[in-house]
Amino acid sequence: MKVLHIIPSLDRSDGGPSFAMVAMAHGLIKHDVEVTVATTRWPSSSEVEVVGRSSFPNDARFTLHEFPRQTQFYKASRPLGRWLKENITKFDLVHIHALFSYAPWAAAHAARRHRIPYVVRPLGLLNNWGMTHRRPWLKSISFRLLERPLLQHAAKIHFTSQAEADEAAPLQLTSQTAILPLGIDLRPFSNLPSTSLFFERFPAAQSSPLILFLSRIDPKKGVELLLKSFALIQQRHPDAVLVLAGNAPAKYEAELKTLASNLRVDHKVIWTGFLDNQFKLSALAAADVFVLPSHSENFGIALLEAMASGRACVATPGVALAHEAASAVVRSEAKEDALADAIALLASSPVERMRLGEDAASFVASRYSLEAVGARLVKLYGEVVGTGKMTS
């Protein structure tokens, strides 16, 4: 089977979706699917800013195409559009990742024209947070004119959690849905590197308890909530440090640093920027408590990686994976006092941290391996291609 994956961007700053695409490609290759990924890239982007070719499978069954963008807004790419027109018929199925961007629209348009079935993974953009933040009026117009028709003609809408599907229900889409989680390569997380790698680079982090946030730093991630909660934690655990690991827009990072200063915790907050490969794994090894306090996560790949690492994790109800994980994750209300209590409780109990971490690692291993998730995707593709399903 030949499957084309369309994703508007593989920029590292886009966080989970970029790395999930890499994991998905590896999982599908294991099941002998021929995978082609087509994406767009700002011409000045460097390999440091983009998930590079080396991250994808080194396999004849995998191909990556990167097309230059002409605009950052909507990530428009005329070369991608031309390539789709010329090559779409080479594929049995198209898997579209994201909405509100040129690449998904162009792929769906080409697929419909040539009667190629396609699946859409909305990346959480259909939930209330996704629809009401960042240019909500423009999204409302775009959804009526472009995204709704795109989704209504899809063979399946691929949600990564039941929570994501439930949040999209008010939109009354009529296409069939499939709920398939994301997967990760478990091997790097089962044998973490020494903590010294992280501490040598960030010596101020050598304190206990070490509270780690490792994700894209964005308003929806709840970092303001975490900083306010950390101020309360400091009253009970004055030696605690908070590590904020991830890329952030300069203006937003400055606002967060001002908040930390106003809360008088700036001397205990460590900003690492983006951490990759061994540095990320070493940071996870060093963490006593991992926290993802997002207002909205259609899945939560950062939480999945922390759980696979055997960390004790705290998440808010906006993180869909936390609903699936049951007793393997501590769920806290998205309120500063409640979040502070949940973190402080784990900070005070090494035994509970160990139990929770073991349960988390076991839970991930049983459900989210590349092999398991790849098999479910192949089954979905077989159902779509076997029926030739595509709404007219």
C-alpha cells in the first residue's frame, strides 16, 4: 500500500505534531507500508529548526518531500500544489494532518478530483480552544468555506482520543470517525542517559525536587498557571526548582519571565530553550515530577514521553491522554492551588513517585508502541482502501 502524508510543517517549534509524524512513519514502515511525507518549509529555515531527514526511516519504502513556502501565513506553497496535481494518483490513500493551512486544502482538493480517498487528522484544531483562540473570526469564516467541506468529504476523520472526538461533536460533522492514539519509539525512554548530561549544561537545576515542563511553550500549555502554582510550592518546598524546557516566541517568553519575577520565583525557574535527543532524555531522567498543565491537548505526546520514561506525572483535564491513563497520571484541576497541591504531594513522597512512574511506563508499553499503533493505522487504511470509501 502506498500512502501519502501531508503536513503543513515539520518545524520543531510546532512541537508534538512534527515528532508524531516521524513516529508514525517508523510505525507504518514496520508494517511494510510505502510512506511518502510532503511538507512545506520556510526557505530560511535551518536543519536545527526543522525535524530533519535523519529522524525519518532510512528505508527505501520512505520518501520525504519538502517544498518552499511563499508565505508564513497559511503556509502557502505553489510548488506543493503543482506536485500534488502531478503525483496524487500514485497513491492509494492520503492522510492529511492539520487544518487551517494551504497543504491540507490542496491535498484534499487534488484527492477529490482524482477520486483518491483521504483521512484527516485535525490535530486538536476542532476543539473549543482551537476554534476560539488565534484569529477566531478568520477561523470561523475559513471553517465554513474550506474546512467543513474538506472534512465532510473525508473517508475518515482521525481523532487521537475520545476527548478530541467529543469536543468536535458540536460541529455536527457527518464523516465517519476513527479514534487511534499516537505512538512512540519506546527504546530511548527505557534506558535513559545519565542526569549529568543535563546538569552539566544547567548546573542551577541541581536541586530537589526538580519539576519539569517539557513541551512547546505556548499560551494553551498553561505555563502561567504552572508559574503561579510554583510560587505556592515554594512555600512548602523552598529548594524546589522549575525547569521550563521548550521553544517560545520571544514576546511571550518575556511576558512569562516578567510574571516569574513578579511572583518572586524567577531565581528558581530555569529556561532551557528547546532540548533534543540526549539532552531531552537526560532532563527527563533528572525530573522528580513532570507537569503538563495544558488548557487543551488533543492527545499529549509530551506526557506520553514522560510516562514512557517512568516519571511521576501531573496533568490537567485539558490533556486528553490523562483521561485514558487512569491511575498512571495524577489529574489536577486547572487551578493554581489544586495544581500546587498535586505537585507538592508527589514532591514529598519518593515512594509514590516511584509507584506512579512504574505504572506510567507499564501503561505506555502496553498501548503506545510503534508496532501497536502502526498496526491499527494499517487496519484503518485497509478499511478505507478496501471499500474505496470517499464521500461525493
